[in-house]
Amino acid sequence: MGGPENLLRKQVVSELKKRRLIFFTLILLSFIYFGITLFFGDMGILRYRELKKTRTQIETQIKEIKKENEQLGSEVKSLKEEPFYTEKHAREKFGMSKPDEYIFQYDR
């Protein structure tokens, strides 16, 4: 009474369940792999945020260096073109004086 057909049907159903389980397991493992790669890989989100932070720091340093460069350029221009500034710089930086002048330097 349907014994061999029923057994065959159970085997087919069991085989389909195994295939589905394998298929869904592979899909799940693929999603896990892509998720881990997306966050922790060489081109992942965490690496992107780190690089973005580094870029911001470097841009800030570039702005500071440009500002310092402009100040130094202005100072060089003043030293070349303005005798008063050259004299002031020589007095303050190197302790130079005109003839018959005395310089008093104090330790701080």
C-alpha cells in the first residue's frame, strides 16, 4: 500500500531539505564574509574612516605650514626691503648694536 512510493517520497523530501539547508548556509556564510570584508577589510568602512581622519589631519598641517610660510616670506621681504626692520632684527636676534651703544641682556 504505497510503501515503496512513500519511502521514495520521503527520500526526495529529505534530499530537498538538505539542498535547501546547504544553499541557505552558503548564502548566510557569503553575507557574513561580505559583511566582515565591508567593515574590516583593506577597503572597508573602518579603514575609510581612518584614512579620512588622517586626511583631515594632513590638510590641517598643510594650512598651518602655508600660514607659517607666508609669515616667513613676509619676514624675508621685510628684511630685504626695510632697513629699520633689518636693524631691529639684528638687535633683537643677535644682540648687535650701533657704535657707542650699550646693550643690557638679562637672563630670564
